[in-house]
Amino acid sequence: MMRMRMVLAALGVAALAGTAMAQGNVIAERREGLKRMGAHMEAMKPVADSRGEVKALEPRIDDMIAWFRTMPARFPAGSGTGDTKALPAIWQDFPRFEQANAALLGQLATLKAAAAAGDAAAFATAYSATGPQFCGGCHRPFRGR
């Protein structure tokens, strides 16, 4: 009986450690992904500012679209503690968080269309709205500093 209790206690500790590790992994994955998204935005800025060749930016935008399609799933319940800047508002108003993400995806589609068309002026206009309006639309209510 004592041995069974020890085994059950060990399994419980392992399960808790596994949950903590899984949460840590999802936090690390989303931090890494969001840093990569920021790097894409930084790489696009000089091209947008100079009205340069925007077609070459399509792979970056494609990566952003693919990543943001999965973003809400990267915030499972219980992943708001640890090395994260995610605010509790994400889980308190998840539909609003999903709406902000959907709005960003729509803006990224606009950015991609301009890049695919090689329209540097339209790209610059779309890019200038993307950061403050769409990225900021999520950062302000859902990300701590």
C-alpha cells in the first residue's frame, strides 16, 4: 500500500512537471514566433520607406500569415504565467483576442496583395497601418510591457 502511494505521488509530480514544461514550451514557442514576426516587420520597413521592390517580401508575409493563423491556439488556458508578457485579458476576453488576430490576418492579406502586385505605394500605405493599427490593436490590450 505504501509503495502504491509513492508511485501515485511520483506520477502526480511527473504530471505537474509535464504540464509546467508544456506551458513553458508554448510560451517559448510563441515568444520565438512573435520575435520572428517583429523581425519580418523590421525587414519590411526600409523597403516600404524607400518604395523598393516589394515582391521579394512575399515569403515574409506568407510566414506571418501562417503563424498568425495559429496564434490563438498558442494561448491555451493556464499559459499566462511564467516568462510571458501576455496579460490576463487574453483569457478573460478570448473572443476579442481572436478578433484582433483576425483583423491582423486581414491586414496581412492586404499587405500580401500589394507585394504580389509589385505595388510599392500600396504596400507602403498598408505597411504604415499594419504596425500601429493592427499589431498595436493586440499589443495594447493584451501585452504587458
